[in-house]
Amino acid sequence: MAPPTELPARPERGGAPGSRAMGRLVAVGLLGIALALLGERLVALRYRLKASGEVESVDLPNCHLIKGIEAGSEDIDILPNGLAFFSVGLKFPGLHSFAPDKPGGILMMDLKEEKPRARELRISRGFDLASFNPHGISTFIDNDDTVYLFVVNHPEFKNTVEIFKFEEAENSLLHLKTIKHELLPSVNDITAVGPAHFYATNDHYFSDPFLKYLETYLNLHWANVVYYGPNEVKAVAEGFDSANGINISPDNKYIYVADILAHEIHVLEKHPNMNLTQLKVLELDTLVDNLSIDPSSGDIWVGCHPNGQKLFVYDPNNPPSSEVLRIQNILSEKPTVTTVYANNGSVLQGSSVASVYDGKLLIGTLYHRALYCEL
């Protein structure tokens, strides 16, 4: 048997007083740095949200609220024949809703009628209407005049793109396809460039609500634009704070992207391989949401939020305001930016889109009403 091994003496706990003091000093220093960083991020977030933003009213004389739209019309797209599609009833965790238990839907309005009114489109059997939660929308007209409607959908707060065929004679939508993809984790808006082809914005890199919040708070600039085709899916533009509205120029040469928290509109050139190259950035003093294009002039109409904090922290006594911008000659050195409409929330709360057709203006909101105006 081997002799027992002598155990070494156990050192006294705590170490020297000087080392303890140094450790505490380092801990306090690291805590101070962390608090300073958090404070700086909070100040930056308030700026990105325009938390102190106010708006001066700019009224239009011939406007009325659209009957039947009570809980948001986040996006609007208008066909060349004057048929306007409305995406209604969007819901998100933490976002206010005036109809939290009612599924979303797609409404249509014929702007060629003397007194246009919104009608809900019937959707074909087999599509899950109970979880329908539409966000951004876009239309595409094929060579045979078939009209496709692309809808960003968040069933149970997930992310899909739905493709429908519009059947005008029946005032209905035939569901064709549901698209899910790992490169589409947080889809916001979409612009269709083919019968099954589109560009889409991801407003966040993550899909988890907490990680989204952390991503926004830390200002990571991980949002992007993705091109989707049946044979190829790829990220084509990156580095956005929160990529939001997206649209295409009438000549199909340029893609426009709204970076809502950076208060910017990016102009990107579209290449034959569907890649994008940034040409310029237009800086604005408001949170830019969806982008609509006037096909006759190429002007960009923008639904904006002068104060994003009011939008996300809803107070009925101090509601979010609305603002509509018209941008002319965006490719020039000095584009013309005009405030066409602005309201403090007394009429319209949280404008997210503005679309024009033949002297008529439609203004939609994130979760409130919608406005019809004759310009």
C-alpha cells in the first residue's frame, strides 16, 4: 500500500485587499460602460423614432373617410383600370388594434365609379381565412392580362407570401401558392416583377419578437432586400436599419426602398440578373413607410409617420399623426419633396401608404381608418 498523500494547504479566501479592490473597480467600470452604452442606444432609438416629432396640419378640401375600413389599411395597390386593392386588419404583438379578434382581409374599390365604395373580396376555399393577417401587397399583370395579387401574410405572426389570381368577374381571389423561405424571416413589403417573382423587404434579420426588439434597440442594420424566383432566391441589398416599403419605377429600371427608422429612401438600379446596385439615398425628416408610384409621372407617394413612438405606444388622447409626401424627380440632384397632407391624428392616425389614380388620392393607415380625397 502506498503511503497517504499529503494534501496541500487550502489558500485563504478573498486574496489580498488590493486585488479585491481592483476587481470591484473593474466591475464598476464595466457596469458604467454598459449603462452608458444602453443610455446612448436609448437616445439614438428616440431619435430614430422621432419621439418628439410634431406635425403642422396640411388639409385637402375634398376628403372623406372610407366606410368599412375601421382597423387599418396598411397597404394599397391600384391597377391601371382604377381597381384599388386594400390590405386590412394587420396585427402584430404589441401593436394597437381596433379589431383584435377579427381576421384580416383584402378589400377592393373601383375608382372609376362616381361614388366608389370598398368591398371585401371573397377568397377561394382551402385558404386559412381565420389566420389571415395581410401586410404589404403588390399586383402583377401577365402578358395574357391575368392579374396576380401578392400578399405578405403573418399567420400566427409567422412569415409567408401568398399569391392569388384576381378573378374580376366574380370579385374574388383564387389562392395559388404559399411561399415560405429561410431568407424571408421578417417580411414587410413586396413588389412583384413576374407571375411568381418578387422583391421583398425584411424589416428585421430575426423572426423572434424579443430578438427583433433587441436588433432594433442595438441598431444593428441587419435588415435587407431579397429577390425571390422559382429557381433562385438571394439577398440583393443589405445594411438597412429597418427596410420597409418597396416599389419599382414605371420603366422597371429602379427599385425604391424605404428605410423607416433611418428616414431614408434608397434608389437601387435593377440588373438583368435581378441583382441591385445602390445609386443614391434621399434623406427625409420623417419615418417613411410604404411607397407608391404614379405610373404617369413616376412620382413617389409616401405614407409617413412624423412620430413613431406615438405609433407604437398608443394613447387615444395623444394619437399618432399622419403625413403624406410626394417626391418628384428622385433621380435628379435635387428632388422636389412636397407635403401633400398632414394631420395630428384627429382625422387619420398612423398613415402608412398613399396611392394616386386619375386625380384621386387614397391614404391608408397601420391600424386606423382610410381616407379618400379628390385632388
